[in-house]
Amino acid sequence: MRGHRLFIQICAQCHGMNGEGVDFMGARLIASDWVAQRSNQELVAFLKEGRPAQADRPAMPPKGGRLDLTDRHLYDIVAFMRTLGADDAASVDDTSEGSMSDQPLPSQP
């Protein structure tokens, strides 16, 4: 899944390779109620905006610091986030409809 590759490249440093969270960095995303209670549009808006630092975590920069990401990239990341903790997360198809698997990743700044 395209979103998985983007998640590993951009989000895993703070949220863990499998969304398990990293102490004092990023929240746990596995089976997250916070994620589940928001629409895809709301999650993309959150990723675009980022969030300020909290007492126990540093700030999350807009788009995880990758300002070159498009909305489609962010929707792919959200689609992957929704699989975290799902029984079939390991079997997600890389070429699923709506993915960008045929397009190159943006280069890192």
C-alpha cells in the first residue's frame, strides 16, 4: 500500500514502524479511537496543519515536515493509518484502488 511506504518514510520516526507510538515523540495510532472518530477529510486537514508541542510530545510539523506532499499522498497515509491494528493489515494490497503506487514518491528536501 502506497500509504504504508509514506508512513514508514515520514511518520514512523515518531509514531513507530507499526503505529505503536514512540515515548515522548508521537502518539500510538494502533486501533486509535482518536483516528477512528475522525473522517478522512478531518485527518488530512490535521496532517496538513500539524499541531503545537504538548507537555509530553514535541510539535508535529505540517505534513510531517514534508511540505511537498499532495492531498493524495495524505489520503494514502490516512488509508494506511486506518489499517493499523486491523486483523488484515498485513495483507493490504499495494495496488489497491485509490493508491498512487504507479507514481513516484516526491523527493525529500
